[in-house]
Amino acid sequence: MKEIVSPHMTFEDLYFRMNEYIKAEGYINLDFMGNLGHSIVRRKDDRIYIEKGNNTKLGDVSYFTFEPHISVRGSKYGYKREDIYYFDNDIIRKL
């Protein structure tokens, strides 16, 4: 993910690019809403998600998570890892 993002990329662009990558690598997205992460905000209700239709630019938020919940097809197990990112002079950084 870090190789493709920029502050000008939208949450929707990241959603499509990473879901394509997940599928191409033989995994499935297990998230019940289909998203891959969200902005970090004080109130949960103010979150915006890495999802279809979200045209907010990644650089418009202070911090965001990338937390795909994935599984190998046919497996009864899944994996989820959450990392928090931000931009420092247009360079993506992980907390």
C-alpha cells in the first residue's frame, strides 16, 4: 500500500486498488462493510472509510488506518492487522 498512496489519492481510489490487489493475491476481503480502514477522529461517528464512493483525499485527514480483514478462499480463518498512517511532506509514514 505504501508504494501507491499519495496525499492526492482518494479513499475510493485506495479501496479499488487494494481490493484488486487482495483478489489478485488469492485472498478475499472479509469486512462486513467491504472497507479497508478509516480516518482517525475523536468521535467514531465522524469516521470516513476506505470505501467505494468516498472521494475525500487521503491528505485531507490527519491520520488514517489501513486494516484489511482478509482470508484465503475456503478457509475458516481470517487475518486482520491495523496500522495507522499519516503524511509528512507528502511522504506516507506509519505510526
